[in-house]
Amino acid sequence: MTHSIPTPDPDLTSRLPLAEAVDDQVTPFHVDGLDARGRVVRLGTALDAVMAHHDYPPVVKRLLGEAVALTVLLGSTLKISGRFILQTRTDGPVDLVVVDFTAPQDVRAYARFDAERLAALQASLAPGQRLDSGKLLGAGHLAMTIDQGLSVNRYQGIVALEGGNLEDAAHRYFAQSEQIPTRVRLAVAEEVHPGAAASSWRAGGLMVQFLPTEGGRIRAVDLHPGDAPEGAELPQAQEDDAWTEAQSLVGTLEDVELVDGDLSAERLLFRLFHERGVRVFEPEDIVARCSCSRERVSNVLANFSREERESLVEDGKVVVTCEFCGRSYDFKAEEIVTPEEPEASSDEA
């Protein structure tokens, strides 16, 4: 399934970009002169709410903020009901990251980390050096899944993680699975408030895709053949000039611009693309909300075998805690462990 952005309505009136910055929104845009479409996401209080249920170290919060921003950028492009799930499984100190986006606006996230390995890695850093997402994740894979419910088969794309960051993984995903020229930028920042008990977090992201109307302008680069002699020159695809320019403009974007609470998404886009005619469209709100419920947890338990359910019983009850939001659900043993069904008689057989 292609993560392309819908064609904008051409019947729009020009206006100056809005000065007011608004958090927890995704803003679609189209750059007519470059045949490029994209989205900008700004996350503030929603990101804090996503991470509030766990005592994550700052480096894990930074990584999770990048994952949430990337998931929202991708998931919000899907004009369907259902869920977009980003999940990493790796051998690094942060061995599991899950971000779950439920259309049209709900997001939740969870990260699992090894505190001892994380402390050892931080202790090995030189003064002033910062851990990036590649070092935290290590090697493994990143899966992106579209789940539209029981009536539709799941779609899943998987890319390898080999020490690179989430931006690198997103670029490989689009190059291999979607074959759409795509550029992604992600940034996360911690805001320290004097006198406040805790800091807050912000995340920003921008995704640009080259989607020309004329055929033949997207030139796919062949995958490495794997058996070419050492030193042999491999064929290189010549990129379209418009896409080269779009990437160059995105390359000028600084992290601080993506997370600046005083810079609106519209003004950010105007800075980048105004000479090429950027148009913005109605922003979409993002809300931190968990989809867990007692009924859903009960349905999950019902899929376990009787032996598995019995092993969960302690002091006559089962307690299940949602990893995303920290909410706990208590079940009496008799609610989840039903009596053995009687064996069928020979007449019934």
C-alpha cells in the first residue's frame, strides 16, 4: 500500500502564512513548482502525555519522540479507518519500540530498555557526546504495519536496522517497499522550565515526497546485485532536477526549526519553499489516547490456552497492566478460567 499524500484541491486563495504556532497537529502541504507533497508534524503536550506513564530516561524519551513523530507523519496519510503501527525489535539497549496510531488522530507509544546496558553505554561516551537513535537501537529490524481490521489482510513492510537512525530507516523503507522518492526529517527537544518540577518535550517532523503527474520522471535505483566484482561501477539513476532541488531545500532545515514553539508550521514551510509556490491545507489534530479497555483485554485473554490462563492466576485473580498507558485491569479467576468442556459421547461423535 502506497503512503502517498492525496492531491490537494487546486481552487485555493493565496494568503500570508499564519504566525501563530499550534502544537499537536499535522499540516499537509504541496509545492507546485517541485511536484512535491508532504506533511509537517508538531507535537507538544500530546508527546508529554504519551510518555507520562513511564519513567523513561531522557535519551529514551528523545528516541521515542522521534518514533512518535515518524509514525504520525506516515499514519496520518492513510485515509482509511484502522491502525498504523511502527515497531522496532533490535539488540541495542532499547530493544523494543512500539508506536500505535489509530486513524484519524489517536496515538500511543511504548519503549522497553535495559537500564544497566543504557548506563554503561552512556558512561562510555566522550564529554559532550550524545547518544543518537542508531546507538540506542543497535541492529535488528523495523516493521510498519497497516491494520484495517479483521475483514482486510494486514499490510506490513520491514526494513533492516543496522546502527542507523530512524530517518535512515524511513528512507530505506520508501526506497525498497514503496519506491517513492521521500525525504524525512525528525527532531526532538527537551524544554526545561525554571522552578518547574519536570521538563517538557517537543517533537517535530517533516516528510516530502516527489509525486510528479508525468510518467517516467521517477527513476528507481537498482538494488545492489550482490555479485558484482570489487571496484566495478554500478549504474546510477539520474534524479529529476525538481526532486534534487526539493532535497536540497529540506537539507537546509535545522532541528531547532522543527521544534521551535514560536515558529508556526506554515511559516516554516514558507521559509523552505516560498519561491516555488508552497500551499498548505487544513491541519489535522493529534491526540494522545490509549485504545485499551476491559473488553479488549478480556478478548486477548480468551485467545490464550486454558493452561496459559491458569498460570496467570495469583491470589484468585489476574491483573493485566497496559504497557502503553499503565492502566490495570483485574479479573477474578472464574472470569477467565472456564471449566473443562465435557468430552463428546460416542453417540454425539
